[in-house]
Amino acid sequence: MKNIENLKNKAKRISEILFKTYPEATCSLEYKEPLELLIATMLAAQCTDERVNLVTKGLFKKYTSVYDYANANPEELEEDIRSTGFYRNKAKNIIGCCKKLIKNFGGKVPDNMEDLLSLPGVGRKTANVVLGNIYKIPGVIVDTHCKRLSKRIGLTEQEDPEKIEYALMKILRKEDWTAFSNSLVYHGRAVCDARKPKCTECPIAIYCDFFNNI
């Protein structure tokens, strides 16, 4: 078990470097209002943000309100989102989610973790994306980049997304949770590739367990 204070110091230095390296790092899903981000994040499960953005370009023009999704024809919605993968389950969850938004929350996207997690198809990752980017409530977003990089760098040894989230919450400054998550996405795409990380180009290599153990 690594010393928690050492991990906090390491996380602080890495955060500062990543924030300087990727000052433009924000959520890469395209949206204009809370419901659009919620839907886009649900579609992003097991799918790239790039693909989701292509799909939602037309989807958000066709379905313009929570009522449109709640009353959607399941088969038609499935076809609209087919290329994001797992489209049957995603369509079912989107419809169910929007029905519950109307029934329990006046058609509005909730601003707290408990209520968001009560929605069909919404897990902690999706909830944290919405809370962090819409309501500015800090949250650690454990996507594929965060899961890979946090372990590779040596910030956690956990494998389970929820355990990774809590582990990072303990060592990162709360105000950095969302920004750090977004920065990891940019760093994972630009430098820390899953198969061929560009360690010689990495600005945080000096703090990375993977690089120091090569």
C-alpha cells in the first residue's frame, strides 16, 4: 500500500502539469443543455465520443424534449442510435429514463448523485459527467482513459471503476476532480495510448510508475 500523503503530492504535481498541457480540456461530448449531455453520456457507454457526436447531431434535432424521448417508438429510436452499439438496451434505458424524469423530476435533469442514480441506465460515471459539467459539482469520471491511466501512472491499484473513483477522490483536491478527469481523456488520446504510449513525449513521465519501470 502506497503512502497516502505521497500519492496526494504526486497527484497534485501531475494535475498541475496536465492542466497546463491541456488548458482546453473539457467534456468532449457535444451538447447544449442538461438533457442532451445526459443522453449523449448514456450513448457513450462502450462507444467513442466521436461516434456519439456524429449520432447526436441528428438525434438532437429529431428529439428536442424529454417528452420526445419518453414517447419515442422503441424500434425507431434503436435505429437512430444503432451505430453506438448496445442500441436496444440504450434505447430502452433512454425511454425509461425520460419517463422517470417526467414522473419524478418535472422533466428536469436532477442535480444530485442520488436522484441521478435512480434513473434507468445511469451509473456513477454518467452522473459525475452531468454533475461536473452541468452543475459544476466536482466528480471523478472513471471512463476507459481514467481507468487505464490512473493505474498505469500509479495513482491506484484498483480495477473496479467505483473503487478507482473513491481512490482518486482521496488523493486529488476536490476542486480538481472534474478537470483532472477531462485532462486524462485528452492525455490518453494524445500521448498515453493503450497499446503504444509515447513515454518519451509525456510531460508527466517522471511521475509515472509505468515509465519508471520500463
